[in-house]
Amino acid sequence: MITSIVLIKTSVDRVPEVAEEIAALDGVSEVYSVTGPHDLIAIVRVPHHDDLAEVIPGRLSKVPGVESTETHIAYRTYSRHDLEAAFSIGLES
């Protein structure tokens, strides 16, 4: 699975509507409203790199109110859950 983090700038008066429309897109797993230079962050998860082109510039960027996007592709995922699972192999709680 390919994971990308998409930083999104939107029209200020349409943040909730844009977020809901993006969240409804296939391939988008989460959308966060955030502070800072961007208005939204979307997490996109797709099976193949080529699918990113379909989801991000193909659909997400075309949502009315989206002004710009900046995409970061994740190489690896590190989380507490993943680390706990890796170190508890064969051990009982």
C-alpha cells in the first residue's frame, strides 16, 4: 500500500465543505483540518503509485475550493502499534 500525505490550501470560507468532499473520495482515508500555512491534510492510501495520479491531481485537486496541494509520499510507517507488535513476537503478555 502506498501512503501519501497531501497538504491542502483551500478557500477560507469553504474549509468544511472541501474537507467533506475530499474525505468522500476513494483512496482518501482521513482528512484533518489544521493550523499553519495549510488548511487541510489528507492521508491518501492506494495500492499502486499510478493510482496517486488518479486520486490527487485527478480528483482531489479538482474539488471546488482547493487552491493548491503539496504531496509527500511515505517511505515507511512508524507507529507505536507497529513497534509493539514487532517486539512482542513470541512473548505473552
